[in-house]
Amino acid sequence: MVLSRSVFTAAIAWALLIGGGQALRAQDAPDYAQVVETAVSASIRPAYDSVAEAFAELDETLSARCRAGNTPDGPEVGRAFAGAVAAWGGAQHLRFGPVMEEDRYLSIFFWPDPRNFTSRHLSGLKAALGDKPLSAESLAQMSVAVQSLSAFERVMTDPEQASEIGLPRCDLALAITANLSDKATATAAAWQEGATYPLLLTEPGAENPLYRDDREAMSELFKALGSGLQFLSERTLLPVVGASIEAARPRRAAFRRSGLTMMHLQAMVTGLEAYYLEGGIADAVAAGNPEIDARIRDRFQQLSTTLDAIEGPFAESVVDPDQRSRWRYALTLAELLVREVNGGASAALGLSRGFNAFDGD
């Protein structure tokens, strides 16, 4: 019997979990409540605040340029868009909670898009709007494919397609950025101290509709780390890098049109590492298994160093024979991080891996 890649990965993770030692005794378990509190206050809340600020900056920068009668592709807009992409990359592993309400996550980051829904739905947007005026509010009622960062990237970088849509280019770009800013602001607000969802995480109990105890809350946060690393490995790196130069598909990369693929990729790694280190997870893992913690820290550092060493434009570097070893090593490091987090780290915390946020996608 041939196992699928996802089944094989899960089997390895489970084997590592079983082999990681005896189950933690109750008195040896980490202080889950403290880790959850630290993750929310020191990592999650700041990450979403950064996203909201960056998206607002993009909207304000674009508004100023459009008011001056310019097109939405100026260098100042490009810089603001880069800031938005970087901020999102640092938070996109947090695929739970408020960002999953009202399709916010997909409205912000509709990717991968193998069937090119973004282009197709943008082309049909004028007809879909009908008599509705184009605005952030009307756009929010349309397909998530026309609301996302990728949709804005198309409008900003491809004037020809933008003209074929049949809507004023600046008006469309502004509707997208205003809608993105609204969603980011709402998500950040939902993570502020005293808001409903953080209270559900930090105050579990029998009457709590989501989390019965601190362990369940901790499992939610830990799952985001494993799922984020798996997304990095299986959805972001593997399809693009491929097993060989012939199998490499640089055109599948996120944000390739704006030349921000490497920035986004590095932001993802930095965000995941910060979540592990600053969110209290690393200290809890170290208390249960210092060797696993040391390996995870080392893998993150090696991955960042390897990506930093890649030279030249992204699309060229992926198919450059002299750069292939670095890309393959980066992929290997990402795969090792998935196994060590879902295996040894999970065992050190007394947690089971569970399902990730995109199983079945």
C-alpha cells in the first residue's frame, strides 16, 4: 500500500509522539493557562495589531495617490503593499478565532488559487455588482477572490487586466484596500483585552462554548504552530521548489507579480519563530524536553539563514542550479520542523497533534 504524503507525515508525527517518552503525569504538565496568556498578550495581539496598522497604511497611501489623480501603481503604494504583505505573513499561521469569522481569512489571503479564481472573478465583478455602487461594503458581499491581497496585487501590477474589468482602476483598488483594512481592524479589535474570544481562551470551563479546560485552549494555540509550519512546507515551498529543476513551479508562488515572494516567505518564517519563542511555547517545551526545544530553535535559525543566503530574483533562483541546494535545504528544514513540533514538542507539552487548520482543504 502506498501512503499519501499527508498520511505519511501524520504517521511520522504519531510515531515521534509515541516514542517521545511516557505521557506526562498531571503534576509534570506545563502551566497551560500561563502559556495561553503569554501567547495572546505577547504574540497574537501584537501580530494582528501590526496587520491592522499595515493595512490601514496601505489604504491611506492609496487614497492619497488616487486623490491626486494618479494610478494605483506608484512606488509609495508598492512600499505600503510590501508592508501589508510582510505583516500578514507574520500572522497568517494564526488561522483560528476571529480571523475565521465572516470569511476574513480567505478575504485577506485567497491562496493558493490553482484555478485562477482571482482573475476570473475580477473579470466578472462588474456584472456581479449589477446596480450596486463599487465600495468596500459592496465588495465585501462579493466572492472572497476579489477582496484579497492577491486581487489588489492584480489591479496594482496589471493595468491591462484592470482595464478589462470595466471599473475605474483606482476605485476598484480603493474598494479592495478599504475592505481589507476593515477586516484587519475588526480582527485586531476582537483580540484586544476584554474582548470575547481572548476571554474564551483564557477562561475555559464547563460553561465555555469552545474550551472546557486550559489544555483545550493550549491545544488550539499549539495546533496553529504545527499547521503554520505544515502550510509553509507543503503548500508554500514544496509545490514551488519541486523535487527537481524540471518540477519547480515558480509561477505558483504567492505575490510573484509584485516581486514580494521572498519577503512574504521570510515573514512567514519570522512570524512562526516569534510565535514559538515569544508566545511562551518554547519555554514550556524546554521544561519538558530541552533537546527538542534546542533542535526547534536551531532549525528556525538555519531556515532563516538559508533563505537569507538565496540570491537574485525569486523565480530565477528556484531554477538556478547553483541555488537549488539552498532551496532544497530550506524545504528539508521546514519538513523537519513539522515533524519535531508535531512529534517531540507535542509530547513534551502533553498534547496530541490533532487535526490541522487546513486538513481536507
